[in-house]
Amino acid sequence: MDWVRGRTIGRGSAATVSLATCCSSGQAFAVKSAEVSQSESLRNEARILSALDCPHVVGYRGCDVTPEEAPDGPLLFNLLLEYAPGGSLSDVIRKQHRLEEAEIARYARQIAMGLDCLHSRGIVHGDLKPTNVLIGLGDRAKIADFGCAKMVEEASARISGTPMYMAPEVARGEEQGCPADIWALGCTVIEMATERFPWAGVSDPVSAIHKIIHSDESPDIPSHLSPQAKDFLHNCLKRDSRERWTAGRLLDHPFLDHRRDAKQVEEFHLSPTSVMDQEIWELVEASRESTSPSPRRAAGNHSRDDRIEKLTMGGGQPIPNWWTESDNEGWIDAREEDSTEHDDIVVGVGGERLLEGVGICRESSGSQSVNIESIRLISW
């Protein structure tokens, strides 16, 4: 695949992440690059991701080797990955500080689904933490950065990861199996709830390792969480790895109520730029899949009508007012010389979709601007 490298969007100890564009399709994706001589971690990541197809694991797009742009530069190994426009879960935590419990549960469920997919294939992630969870379209959490990943049979051969999120058996150098990822999930939930590392009062890796190895403690569970959330964390953070719940069992825990996922359709964290955005339809369909079918859907008459109803009625709520005088970047005023109130005007064409708006004309700087008040489908 021919592609063009764009701006840098992240840097690690040995790799750089850039935004890239496919020359033939114009599709954006991410490229993780390192010098070939230092690309062992990236090659391991490519080997693992190429065998996966999971909605809660970052998507693999291929790999190649290219010369560095600088003259006489070294060869680069490039790992091509799905682009996650929402950044990392760590970014979300920094922006929102303490996340609401419903949002914590939704992200935790999605991460647990990703871990269940990995563990069922005998793969241990080995470095789960908020910076290694990306937020894709539809506010979907996706596990990323598989540089420390390994197969279960290699669990005792190579110990790696980030000290603050290490399970006791990993810190002691004994093994790093699937239960270690569950411990890290519990640590990640604590960070979402507190905006702090999971070990209170510990700020450096050496102190964290010492406390994990030489004490019988587990990270403090935040007191403000609900009993269900506390019980979930208790089952993630058992010091004996044999007593920790599996990812599959955690998915049945009341804290990870699947109905919480439906809320993402009502709360667009990544606002669509137009009613034609495919993400709108994908989110509506995702919501339907997580609930039992209604008689209307069973009749086979839902694809068009339900989508338009969801878009225009907001699930029975009034249509929100997206217009503000101080935030109009990217919006275009439709202007006509001779218009009257409630004229029908065409406001969008996309593929076979044709939308017509009902507008009200108002005076603005000597001309008339049309504010669209409602939208209806007149062709599909």
C-alpha cells in the first residue's frame, strides 16, 4: 500500500507514531515507526495484531520497511494501525479528572471485552494501563501497544510492563499470565476514578515495586465508588493470581451492566460533523445489537425510519440547539434574496441520500440567513 506520512502524534522510547494517509483511498491511519535495528518490539506487535480481529483491540493495517526521509537515513520498520481520533484513555482522564462511575463501567467493560478476546487466544498483553488504551470512533475503548505482549506459554520467560500496574507475581519475577492483565485492569479503573496512580503515596517505580513485593497490600479502592464497583475491584486485585476473576467472568459482574453501553448513542463524545457521518448509523446499529429486538425491527422495517427517528427526535428528547454565536466554525449560512418563513430548502446531498430542511429566514447584515429548524428525508 502506498501511503504518505503526516504529522507526528506520539513518541515512545524507541518508536514514533505519525498520522498517515493512503494514497489510493485517502483513508487516515496511524504509523508506528522505529529503526529496523531497534524494531524487535514493533515486529512482535505486528505478529500478534495480524492474528486478531476484535472491535476492542486496535486494528492492524499491515507493515513495511521504508528509508527515512533524511538523506542517508536508516531504514525504518513501519507498523500500520487503525487511527483512534479520541486519543488515549489517559488523555480522557486528564481532561475530565475523575470520570463518572457509569463512564468508568463502560470503558472497563470494553477493556474487559478486549482482554477476553486476547486471553481466549492465549495472548497476554503485559502492559495494560490508560496510556495503552485508545479511544476510537463512537467513544469505543481499544487496547493498544502490544510491544510487551506474549503467548501464555511464554508467561514465565520474559517479565515486562510498567511497575505501577504490575501484579505481585510479576513484580516478584515469577510469571506474567492472563491474571496479571486483570490486576492491571483493576489499577486502570482506580486511575479512572481518582486521576491518580493506583498506589496512594507512591510516586516512583522503585518504591512501587518494593511495596508490591514486600507487603500484603493491594491498591486502595476509592471510598466514593458504589458497592458494585468496589466488589468488581476486589475481584481484580486479589494478590493471589489464582483467585482473580477471569475477563469472561468479570463481564458478567453487575458493575459491567451491558445496558450502560447503550448510553454512548445518546452521548456523542465525538460530535459528528454532518448528518451524513457514518458513525451516526454505526452507533445506532451498535445500540440495537445490545438490546432485544422490538416488534418493529422484527418486521424488517427499521433501517431507514428508525435511523431518521433517532437522528431527529433524539430518542424522544427535543432536538438540541447546536448553534452558538461564539462557536460557529465550520458552519455555513444558507442565504437567499427572496425567502419567507418555513420555506423548504435542500440542505444536503450524500450518495443516494437527499435531505430537505424546513427553515426560517432572518435578517443578518443586510441579507437573509436561513436557520435550519428540522430535517426530513425526501430520497434514499
